[in-house]
Amino acid sequence: MLKKLDELSVSAWALLAAGVVVSLVILAIGENPIAVGRALIDGAFGGPRRVANTLQYAIPLTLSGLAVALAFRGGLFNIGVEGQLYVGAFAAAIVASPVASRTAGEGLATACGPLAILAAILAGVTAGAFWAGIAGALKSLRGVNEVIATIMLNWIALFLVGYLVNLPSFKATGDIPQTAEIAAGGRLPGLFPLSGDGAVMAGSGLLLALTTLLAVVWLFGRSVLGYEIRAVGHNPSAAEAAGIPVRGRLLQTMLLSGAIAGLVGADQVLGVHHRFIANFSPGFGYLGIAIALLGRNHPVGIVIAAFLFAALKGGALQMDALTNVPREMITVLQAVLLLFVAAAAGVRARMGARET
Amino acid sequence: MLMKRLLVATAAAIALWSWWDYRAGAADSSGLTGPRRRIAVVLSVGGLGDKSFNDSAYEGLLRAVRELGIEEAHGEPADIAEPAEFLDVYAEEGYDLIIGVGFLMKDAVEKAARSHPDRKFALIDAPIDPREYPNCASLLFSEHEGSFLVGALAAMASKSGRVGFVGGMDIPLIHKFKVGYAEGARHVNPECEVLVRYAGAGPDAFHDPVKGKAMAETLFSQGVDVIYHASGSTGNGVIQAAAEHGKLAIGVDANQNYMKPGHVLTSMLKRVDVAVCETIRAVCEERFQGRVCVFGLKEGGIGYAMDEHNRALVTSPMQERVEALKAKILAGEIRVTDYLEVQRGK
């Protein structure tokens, strides 16, 4: 654990270096990096609503980072988190929304809130796992490269839910392709108040993210399944020789990864938008890959990286709204950061090799 | 170990410095409130550079800066959750008027108007009930009237008696353009056929030029020789196709005649810039009201574009005829169907 945390200092150094580079770029376009930094901090933490937004944005980033990292530990590169979260979001929405309950008879969401929320979360998780399971099954039964399969499945998922949300039985009245709004009892409640009057609440999706985080830590730290997944990730042939059912573990890895991705979708639907909206995700699934890389596949690292990206996002919006620095500067910062992390990892590996 | 200590020390120094700097900044920014009005515009997804809807709104804002001396800010949302955040940021920063561009922002503007009752809001292209939101104005346009006029011009210019329409999203707001256009075309030539295509069902349908071009080519192959588009930057593909196939296109929202001179018959002008600038003027003159404002032919909010790029395409008899139609609409002798009104009546 401590050794792993030491590895995180690589990311910290990379952040520092990226900050310096981007400050120079900002100076070069004739703006003041200090003013930009101030807008960033103010946008991310300046007031209860902004803190709430930052916390809320960190939830999907943490979860999708965990989804990518989990698969990565098992030797699989799940690029399909984006598609899996869409499928999960749609499943959660139709279970929770009054449209679905109308066809089912009694108003599910309004009648029994907590049960409806739980059912919707389970639906999202199951759907996400199923979608990832397609790529997992192709990999374990036929040896199809999961990178290709998950990328393809992303598009299929996006267009499939885009088609479904426009069907008369799911689409809400109005011009926007979205499902009907979920009744107040079917939404994720606020967790704790951030403003004095309690008007701004932190989303209880935080609890979902924390639970998932602990589950992943337990999986890899304490369970046999986690050990075997890691063994397969390190060396499939050795794992097979040791009697680990490699094919089964590959499928299970994808299922677990997809389940977390589905949870991202469920949280977005139940806690943020309160409905499914076509194209709602600003690329959470792809950001998850960056976050897993930045957090070096370590759960604590992923949380830190997710909060960093979430704060940058809130800050970028503020910067765009009130200064003349284009928000693309934040994209530049993130890209430089990732480049440094990747490069630093390479340098470290070489230095390590020389020492031994 | 030394590296680690160095890292911690640097991080601590940066944290301390940025906190100090932040405090200093917070102190001096409080003295910035002057008599100048501060106005913010939140653009629709797609942002600046669409040569159409968003650019037109931004132009109105810039004109207000020149003519009224306001201080402006504008935000370009990158995803569907951001319009609401931009509205909140501007409201919290004390902007006097915050304008949301596009019907997709309706829920977000209503929510912001509710949580910031002391700020003024305006929304373009969708009605908000002023009884429920007294601090919110809706800026609507009589697109059906302008579409009628360009429809008449299309029928006059068409040799085949077949004209086309390319819409962005297949939704009532776009049907309003189509119905007015078809009425105008049939007013001039009762035999005129109007062939219709839509780019899709989601907001992406408004920025897909490749699809616009493909749809225009299909329409041309069906004998159409003039196409009117109401599809944001998807229409750039329609105009491109018209130029490549030697046919005619009709622009929308902003004056798009210049994009392919000789191939853009005219443009249906929807003066979002006028609506934005006039609403800001109302705020500056302390006469802003939460109400539904309609910008039509009469108010100069709607029209058709004539300039050096299409002078050769619209002959003077054509222009005289369309001017006569315009006068008849203004006099109430021709009543163009407003599809949205028909929908509401149902």
C-alpha cells in the first residue's frame, strides 16, 4: 500500500510540471496565469453550489476510473465504459421513470421510493454488466480483442439507446429526446447539506462511489477472486498452469467492470438529470481511462485524480464564463499532465531496471 | 527521500501562495461594481462559429456593447449539464440580465429564474409563462412569415415546380418553418410540390453538414431545384451541395447569401441579434418586463436577405412580387399558418 502511494508522487510531480508548462502557455497568449488560477479555484470551490457541483462531477469520474482500473488489473483494456454507462443509465431510467411504471400498472417510483431507487440502481448495474459481458464473452470464448469489441459496442450502445429514447412509449412530451422526469421519491436524495439553509446538498452518489471504492479495495486486497483476476492480468499462462480458470476470470472481470460503469449511468439518471437524456455524457467513460492512468490504477490515486479533474472542470467553466482565457487551456493542462505521467512511468521503469 | 521532501515543500508553498493571492483577489474585486450594466449570454451547444443562430445572438450582444456601453460576458456550454451551471455562475456574479439561447435551455432558464428571483433572464425560441416567472422574458420569432416569403421566392425561381426543405430536428419548431415555406410556395404556384427531409431526432441534427449534403443530393436527384434549410450548420452541407450541382439553396437565421454567391437564392433572416440587443436596451432603460415578446415582420425581427450576392438570382419582378406579399401579410390580408399555434390549439 505504502509503496503504491509512493508511486503516486510520480503523478504529483507530473501535475506540478504540467502546471508550469500551462502557465507559460497562458503567459504566451498574454493573459495572467495567477488570475486564471484564481478563477479555477473560485469556480471549483467558491461557494456551496460550486462545491456541490465539483463533488457531483467527481462521482462519475471516480467510478469510471475504477471500472477501467479493475479491468486493467485483470489484463483487459475496457474502452467500453462509455457505452456501458449509457446502457446502464437507460435501464435505470426506465425502471425508475413513471413511464415505465405506467405500463407496469401501479406507480413504482411514487409508491415505494427507496425500493424503486434500489431497483433502478440494480437495473443500471445489471445492464452495464451485460453490455460489458458481450465483449467479455467474445474475449473468453473466441479470443476477440476486447479493445476492438468494446469500442464497437460503444457506438452500438449510443445509437441503440438513442433509438429507444425516441420510441413513443419512452419519450417524454416535448422536443428533446429524453424520458419523463422521475418523481421526487425515485431520485437519489441529498446526503448532507453544504449551505447553511440546506438548499444545496451533496449528492448521495458519493456514498455509491465510496462503497464501490471499498469493494474494489477489498476485492484486490482480501478476496480469492481478486487475487486470481490479478494473476490472470499478470500472466495468463502462469495463471492457467496454477489451476486458475482463465476464461471464466476474464469474463468475470468484464462483468464487474461493466457493473461499475452501469452504476455511473444510474447515478447520473437518479442523482443528476432525474431522467435519461440522449447524449447526456460528456465522455465520462473515456475520462475514466485518463483517470485510471493518472491514478496509476490505485483506488486512492483514482479518487485524487477524479477530484482533480472535477475541480478543473468547475474551474474551466468559471474561467470560460468570466475571463478571456479559452477553456481549451484546461484540456491542454489535462493532456500535458497525462503525457508527463506516461513519460514519468517510462523513465521510472528504466531507472528501476538499471538499479537491479 | 529528498525528492519527496522537496515535493511536499513546493506543494505547500504553492498552496499558501495561491490562498494568499486568492484572498487578495477577493478583496479587490468587490470595488468593481459601477453603474455599467453587465449582461451575459449563454449560447447553445455548438457555440460560436455556426455562421447562423449563435453567431447572430453574439452579434446582438456586441452591438449592445457598442451602442449601450454594457459589459458583456458569454459562455459556450460543452455538454447538456453546463447551460444550467453557466446561468448560475452569471447570476451569482451579479449580472443584470442573462440570456439563454435556444429552446433546449428552457428547463435550465426556468430553474435559474426560480433560484435567482432578483436577476433578470431571457430565453430565445421557447415560451416561458410570465405569471409563473415574472423575472423572465421569452423572445419568440414569427418564422412562419419569413418562411412564407422565401417559399414564394423558391416557387418563382424553380423551373421544375419541385422545391425542397431540409430541417434539423424533426420537431414542432422546425415544422413551423416548413409549413410557412410550403404555404408561400403554393401561394405562388398552387401546383408546386414540396419535398421534405429531416436530419434526425436529437440535437446533433443541427450540426451535421455531411448529412445535410447527402440529403440535399437526394432531393436534387428527385427533381428539386431549390432547397430551403432550417438546420443550423447542417445547412452548410445543403449550400455546398447546391453549389456543386448548380442548384439553389436558401439560407436561414443569418444572411448566408455570401457563403456560395450565385447559389444561395436568399436567406430567411431571423434577427436573433435584434431580439438580444432590444432586450438589453429594455434593461438599460429600466423597462424590462417578464413577458412573451414576438419578433415578426412588423418588428423587423424577420425578413429575407437581399444583397450583392443574390442580386442576379432575384429579378426585380420577383422582388416586387415578394414585397407585395410582405405588404399583404403586414396588412393582415394573408394569414400564414403558425404551426406552433395550431399545435397549442389542439
